[in-house]
Amino acid sequence: MLAPISSFSYRNWLIAAHDALATAAAVLLSFYLRFDGENLVDRLPLLLNVLPYFVFFSFFVCYVFQLTTTKWRFISIPDLLNILRAATTLTVALLVLDYIFLAPNIYGAFFLGKTTIVLYWFLEVFFLAGSRLAYRYFRYTRTRNKARRTDAAPTLLVGRAADAEVFLRGIESGAVNRLWAVGILSPASSDRGQSIRSIPVLGGLDDLADVVEDFAGRNKPIRHVVMTPSAFEKDAEPEAILIKARKLGLTVSRLPSLEESRDAPRLAPVAVEDLLLRPSVNIDYSRLEELLRGKAIAVTGGGGSIGHEMCDRVATFGAARLLVIEHSEPALYAATEALAARASSTKIEGRIADIRDRARIFQLFNDFKPDLVFHAAALKHVPILERDWGEGVKTNIFGSVNVADAARASGAEAMVMISTDKAIEPVSMLGLTKRFAELYCQALDRELATSSGDKRAMRLISVRFGNVLASNGSVVPKFKAQIEAGGPVTVTHPDMVRYFMTIREACDLVITAATHALKSQHTDASVFVLSMGQPVKIVELAERMIRLSGLQPGYDIEIVFSGVRPGERLHEILFAEHEPTTDIGVPGVMAACPNELPLPTLRQGLAALETAIAAGRQEDVVAILKGAVPEFRIEPTVPAP
């Protein structure tokens, strides 16, 4: 898409002036080379009369082929092709000018001639491309010299050549600072012995220790390792790479994929969760961008781990406005500061609010007018909610009802509730309260579908998934802290099994589910379940984390079994026996068809719940919820081994 000329910056006009001068110089020089010694002086006045009009025309040709708006420091093959197209267009225009207008009407014979026009094409390409390539080389050498002056850390890249090139381009453009690549280790045998942007491929992944030793022997010690996306594939054995690098005392970073980061390369520390899972689902990021770009998005619980990641993804995919709702002031401050610090055009607005406060939520939504609402606010720690059951009901049920009703009243296009796999045949207050909230969203979604006919006024959907690695309250940060403290690492039971996924993958799949639900041909499903891959034994997770820290389980760090806590079960499930599932054709997302209840019945239950909560009668609360969720059962206590 062409930028309007009215929005040109000083730099754009400078480039336009350069290209105009280059065009004029190419015409004059080609004319001189052709006619020097052949009545050049007699021909020159007519050329000088025609030249200003041709140069003016060249401005628009260069603009159409985006030469005026392309940064010289990033010139690439597509830009060079545009230069060839522009030069060819101008050459054809010069040919038409000479053969149709000048020759028969003014000069009486061919004025420029074929030789002049051919010379012009070569000179035009040389002048337009040469200065740009020279500038890029100047910036490249300046970046290289700057890296050397600032003592940039010698860095080894791990991964295939295509991934390594992304990082090397980042160094050349200045997007990556204080690192300088000295070599590449690639899992692909075809890369061995090759050079990528003048950086040699020194060997395979097993050669890490030998390469580091070789550079140390030459008094050029390698201090940093960057693992590219291909280094995290299963065949690359990323755990072994990380363990070797840490034993060698190297700092290890990861380079996110361009699709994942959606902007310039940004290095991040290698987290344990990057290495613990099966390969992530391939996500159609263009589909997510199509849903979110230019929209007004509200996220409840935006200061929590999942809510904050939702905010980050919303900004990444081009939302126009983002409302971050959070009841914790420190969490809201941290979230909005982090979002404001990233390079994004999204307008961020943070508000303190408790989703239990119905009037406050209605006011915020009415003022903000969100197009989409992602409801991530919840109380979700199983043992705590078994004890403080009333708070779970107030937040997870009444808070969700408030958000759903406020989203509807404000004219939102959709509300997406983050649910949990614990809502499937629940055995805890967390699962029970989340399942009741799902029922309310299902019923309201069904009512809106019935009342609005073929055209859906609004969608309300729930998305279930299991444990999220590194989220607040999950086992990964707990195990990290216990390992750093020297142990022991506490695991509830040796047979405890859970499903895991990363926060980013979970949030991207939540948005993916929303894109599916909002399509007119998919109006039936309102509860979706994310594909969680294979379940993981918690004790094996603990053992792997200990080994990744360079220690041995049972020798350096003990593992202690503490017993299953109230509301927990040994094996989580993704689908209930009575819930038929549907493959919706979207990788990583399935549709569930759980039981539904009429909206009037649920509202009666809400009124009864309010009375029972006010009176503090837990038995009545459980009875009301069990009436709506008959599959609820109390899991028998499993003693510690």
C-alpha cells in the first residue's frame, strides 16, 4: 500500500530529490557518451527543454515503485527488483518520447536514438542502486565497528541457516546490540562448511564444547549462545544443548520466530518451559491479526499471567485500543508499564476494578465500548478455593456474569471466557464455579442466537485448557524456587499427571477459537477445548527441571511426596463421557457439546446462590451448584505414598 505523498517526511523528500538528480544525471551522461563529438552542442538545448518534464515524471514512477518510501539501510532483493522496474518504465517512456513525440514532430529524425536509451537504462540502474547499496554497506561497517568498540560478546548461533540469517540481519541493522556472531552450529548436514552472511558454519550441535574450546585456545572466548527456533525442535535435543552450554559457563538466549514475535528479533532468556513440551501447534497468525487489527479490546485480569499475555498478544496483532482491567494496583501498574514499553501503536488504558463490582464493570464497558472482551480474571488455586469457597463463587460465578452482561450491554461483538479443564466432571470448587460460569455463557449465547435469528448480535464462548507453564501458582516457578534453595522439591504424588502448555500458545489458541466462533457458519459451539498434547507426570517434570539446572535428582536435590491436596485428582481429563466433541478443522482446538440449562433456571440459581453466600451456608451453595452441574463429585482423598 502506497503512503500518501502528503505524509512524506523530510527523509522521503530527500530520497525523492536524490532519485530525480540520479535520473537527470543518467539522461545527461548517456546523451554525452553517445553524442560527444557529434554536434552535441546543437542537440543540447532541446534536451534541456525536455529534461525537467521527464524528471518530474520520474518522481511519480519512483513513488509508484516505492523507491521513495523504502529505507536504504534495509535495501534487499525486492527493492532492487523495484529499481529495475522503475528504470525499465522510465526507459520505455524515454523511447516513446523519442520515437513518437520528438522525432516526427520536432526534430525530424530520431533525437536520442537506441544507443542513448540503452545507455540510459544501465546508468539509471547504477545511480539508483549504487548509492543505496553503498549506504547499506556504510551502515553495516559502522555497526560492525561499533560492536567491536563496545566489546560486543562473541556469540555462537545454534540452529539452521535460515534462522541464523534472521539474527545476523538483526545485528547488521542494529536491532540486536552488544552481541557479535562468530560462528554457527547447525543440525543440517547441508549447512556444514558453508558461510551465512560471512559467518562460518563451524559444525553440528554436538560440536559445541569443541568449538568453545577452540576459540578459548585462540584467546577469543565465546561468552554467549543464541538458540534459534530450529534449535528447539525435538531432533535437535535442546535440553542437551542447554545443559552443555550452562556447564561451559555460557549465557544462553533464545530467538523467537518472526511469526511469534511479529516484529524485529528480540532475544529472551531460555526458560525451562521452552524445553518441556511437545512441539507447539502451528498457528495461523494472519487469522489472529485479521480478528484483532483495529479493534477495541478489553481484558479482565490483565495483571495476571494469562491476562497479561492476552494483552501482549492483542497489542502484537494490531488492536487499536486496549482496556486492561485489574483489581490489584501493583499488578495493573506492572502490566501497563510493560505494555507501554513495547513498540506498538495500540493505545493502552489501565483501570482498577473488581469484576464483582457490577456497576463499575458496566460503567467501564459502556465508556470504552469494546469490540471483543477476553475474560481472564478468576480465582483458580484449587486448595485455596476449597477453603475459601465463598470467594470463588463471588469471583468466578458472579464476576463472570457481570462481565458477560456488561459486554452484552455495551454492544461487544464477542466475549471469550478463559475456563479450565477442571470444569470437566468437576471435583473441586474451582471446577464447579467455572462450569457454572460456562453454563451461564452458553445459555446467554443460545438466547442471543434465538432472538437475533441468522445474524448473531454477539457471541459468548468459553475456552478450556489445562495447566499453563510458568503462570502464577503453577508448579514450574515453585520447583524453580525450591531447586534454587537447594531442595527438597515437593511433589504431591508419584502418579500425579497434568496437561501443560505455554502461556503464549494457550493465548494464541484462545484467540484462534474466537475467530472460529465468530464465523457465521459456526454458530453452534460455545465451549472449546485446546489440544494439550500428551499428559506429563509431575514427578518427571521435577526430575527434568533438576537436570536442566545442572543437578542430579535424588543426589543433589531430593524429591519429597507431600500428598494429594483437597479438590485435586490424580489424572485430569479433557472431555467428559457425556460431552460429544467435534473437530472444527482448526489445529489445536476442539469443540465440546456439554449440557445446557435455560437462562431463567440459571438466574434462579444465581438468586439462590446470593442468598446462601450471604448467610454463609456452604451446604446450600454446593447443593445449588450440584443441581446445575450434576456430574460434580467429591474425589476421595489419596494419601501420600
